[in-house]
Amino acid sequence: MIDRYARFLIRWRYITSFATLIAVGILASGGRFLQFANDYRVFSGEINPQLEAFENLQDIYTKNDNVLIMLLPSDGDVFSGGSLKAI
């Protein structure tokens, strides 16, 4: 069985190579429809009271996804050798 398959591939190598490339191209063309959604709203349904409350909270205040890390050296000089080494 494998021998017949191998002989077929060797005999029709150009046609099978071309057909394989065409098949891969057709199958890969669907990749343009793939997408990644990093929004947390996609994980909840249409009606979700917790999500609505959270969005109301964000409307009142602000949506803040930032983090600030601040380093204060004890000697007050940020550009000293010890401070730069610690950073």
C-alpha cells in the first residue's frame, strides 16, 4: 500500500506538488478571518448585571488600566551609581 502511494507520488510529483500548494493556499486563505479579541465584554452575555454595574462605575469615574511604579532613592539623587544599579 505504501509502495503504491510512494510510486504514485514520484510518478506524478509535479502535479501532486502543485495540487498541494493550491490546497494549502486555499486552506490558508481563511486565516484572514481569524481575530483576537482582548475585550472582556466578549466573555459575558447580552444581559449581565455585573457588567452593567461595572460600566456604570467606569462612566462615573474613569477607566484606568495603568500602573505607576515610583522609586525614591534615600539620598535624593536618582542618577547616583547605587540608584541606577538598583533600577
